[in-house]
Amino acid sequence: GSSAAIRTGGYQLFPKPMGLRATGDSKLAYEVARAIARQMKSAGINWLHSPVLDINSNPDNPSINTRAYSDRVEEVIEYARQTCIGFKEGKLIAAAKHFPGDGGSGRDGHYGITVVHFDKETILNREIQPYRVLIKEGLLPSIMSCHVLYPALDEEYVGTLSKRILTGILREELGFEGVITTDSMTMGA
């Protein structure tokens, strides 16, 4: 068992991504991912909507918050990398989320549409950067889109419904060839 875990009735509870980042040891993210993979595989589950690659750029975000590793791109990349390696070695399919990013929103997408007014350069160089790096490294077999409206990328459609975002940026610009899944279609957004 990992020292980062709490044992409860035969399974382990682990710190949220922000808690893992607070340890200062990205290898713990790897160890936790391997343990999660063992637990999920033993239950017959082989695909997980994780890790969260959102940059915690809005600390008042009600839905991402501690689900993000950090507000620093390089830290998100390193901890997500270790998580993805742990999942991959544990034969668990990772689905990184929430593309193109949900860390800057100020509203919970479960209840309504969030509009993020970052400029295109910020989105590409901050929010999307973890995807760019981990796609190049071959660590993302699947990516989950989000129901956030980014007017700088597409004025009409949220990420989940946007050809500009999913085909133009994710497929063509970033070269992603894996599975694209969506966040819950029952959400208010």
C-alpha cells in the first residue's frame, strides 16, 4: 500500500490531485495510479475518466478546484505524466479531461454553460499545453471534452460540440488519434 492512501474496508482512498501535488513528489502520483489501476481492474473496469489536466487558473472554480494538480502548467504536466504512466503500466485506459480546459471557469458546468474569456494565445499556451505534451509522449489514449464555451476558439459551440475545437485543434493541430469521449450529456451546460 501507498503511504498516500487511507485504508477503508478493503479499498484505499487517495488524496485529490492537488493533495498529491502538495507532497512535492510526482512519483506518488505514479504509485497512486498503479494502485487505482489494480483496484479498478479487479472490479472489471478498464477505462477511467482521469486524469484532470485542467490548469487551476481560477481558484474560485467550484467544480475543478482540488481536482486540478496545480495552477502551474509544468506541474500539471509532470503529475499527469506520472499518473498516465501508472495507469498505462496497470493496463487502465486513461481519459484525460476536460479538453480544452475547465480550470478557468467560474461556474459549475453541471448547472449551466460556463464562458471562459481567455485569449487564444493563453488557451493554446496554458490550458491546452498539457494535452500537447502528453499526446506527443503517447500517454493519452482517450480525451474527454468539456461543455465550456471559449469564444476565442468558437463563438457558437461549447467544446463538446465544436468542430473547430475537436477536429481543428485536437485532431489536426495536436495530432490526437485516440478516442474522444464527452463529459456527461445530462449536465446543465
